[in-house]
Amino acid sequence: MRAPASKLLADEGKGLKTAIFAGGCFWGVEGVFSHMKGVKSAVSGYHGGAKATADYKKVSRGLTRHAEAVRITYDPAQIRYDQLLRVFFSVIADPTQLNRQGPDVGRHYRSALVPLNAQQRKVAAAYLKQLGSAGIWKKPIVTRIEARQAFYPAEGYHQDFMAKNPRHPYIRHWDRPKVNALKVLYPGLYKPGFTTG
């Protein structure tokens, strides 16, 4: 689904910025952002919840308040936050699925935006409103903005998972198509190399 360009362009100034996105299994979220120009780092992890339960086995059983999420660091001189949002809704997450994405079901797979500064929050709120009135999706948009909480990096084997496991069945069936869609829909934002870390 090609989401529309944001009417409100992000103006975050100079210097690297950080943002957090939750959109289902973090392997695919990390994989797409790691193939985008201007993204300097993408780290899979758990947003919200307690440190003691920021553990894959506990989170994946739905026993915590965490969301599988990805913390990205990017250069706004190369990629704006509003462009990240557009890609997120175009190829990463279906904003109409509540507490699930594709085959993954549970509140820990919810779709959420976690702005880390006032400009991101302003742009995210405006874009969600824009998407809601655009009528692109037949169902209501349920993606929400969540307040910043602690972010806990996931276990090491989850980091750069797509790059390390290109033949994994889940990657081939669910996540590689998202990267391919990025390349087709937004060739100017796509880079063939995978940004690790």
C-alpha cells in the first residue's frame, strides 16, 4: 500500500536523531529500515514494560507490557521523519490490524509510533490524522502514538536477523517482500546494503 506523502514535513534540525517504531515482529521492521538511506543504526528491542521482563520468551508469550520495536538512528539531512513514517505505513505495518501483524498475534505485536521529540510527535499526530481522512484503508486505523518509555535491546541473536538469516522461512515469506516493496515503491530511499547495528 503506497501511503501518501505527509503534508507536514519534519524539521528536526541538524545532527543525528532517534525514533522508535513498533510494527509486529521486529525482524522485518529492522530489515526495512536497515535498507534505507540515511539510517545509521537499527536496533531490535522491547519498548515499555519492565526491565526484568524484557526477555524474548516472556514477551512473546504476551506476559509483559512490551511491544517488539526497533530504535533507529537517522540523519534528517538524508531522510526526514515524515519519510520514515510514510515507508512504515507503506511497506512495514498494516495500521488497521489491532494487536497483530500478519501471522503474529498479541499485544506485543501492536503497531505504534514512539516519538522522541516534540517535532516527531507533531508530525506523527498530523500524519495519523491525514491517513485517517485519506480513505486508503477500508478499516479504521488503529496505530497509536505511545509515550516514550524505556527501550531494552533484544537478545544478540535478534540483531541484524535478516542479514544473518536470509534463508530463514519467516524472512523469506514475510519480511523479504517488505524490503522488495521498499525498493519498488521508494527507489530513491532504498540502498542495497544492510546497515548493521
